[in-house]
Amino acid sequence: MRLVLACVGRLKAGAERDLVTRYLERIRPAGRPLGFGACDMLEIAESAARRPEDRMAEEGAALLAAVPPGAGLIALDPRGRDVSSEDFAARMASDRDGGRPALAFVIGGADGLAPAVRTRADLLLSYGRATFPHQLVRVMLAEQIYRAVTILAGHPYHRA
């Protein structure tokens, strides 16, 4: 199963990019025996539209275009569900076992997700009601994808 992390905005060189890269690199060897491929990060350019609604629509269209055909879609949204790492791992396994060719994880831009992305998502995921910088959310999501793979592998990285 192909994994895709699609995000609006580009991470500059530095600690956040290093952490995201570290977790994404760990996913391939840990996930291969479980049927998961590498996790590709796709960075979508921020829209230059003047109105927030137009920015969300443009970014949303670009995010949806980055989602592989037939893929499951998990989108980060503050109105979404708070799920445990174990439930997140179970969701990934369910999509894999259900024959999905890919699973896409989406982080929108500063204005949020377009309604079209929220509607298309199979799961809206929230990291709580607090607002976090998008760079840190990307690190947190990459880490959770890696953690989910280690949970499914029975690896000691995850300890409840």
C-alpha cells in the first residue's frame, strides 16, 4: 500500500524538515513486511488568491489532485475526531486489508481545508482544539504514521 503525505506549504530546511524526513525514512523498512510502501511527501504551493474561500478552494483542488486514485483519505481538521495511536494503526491496517491501493494523509493551508476535501475524507482527524504551527503538525503526523507501522509490527517503539 502506497502512503502519501500531502501538505499545503513547503518546509524550509531546519529541525522540522529533519524530523519529518527522519520519520518518513523509518516507515519504508518498518512497513515493507506489513505491506506498506514508502511514505511520499507532496508539498502543495500555497494559493495566492486574495479571499480565504478562494485560497481554500485552490489548495483543496490541488490536494485532491495529489490523492492517488482509489486511495483512502485521512485529513487533519480541528473539527475531526481525536483517535488513539492504536485506533490510528487499526485504521491504516483496515484500509490496507480492504484492498486500498494507497492511503493519503492531508494537511491543509492556513485557512483550513476546503469543504470538498472534508467531504472526500474517510476520516477527519484532530490533534485537539489547540492551534499548532503547520510545521509541527506535519512532524506529529509523520511520527504517528511511523508509530502506527510499529504498532502493527509489534515493535517496542510504541509503549502505551
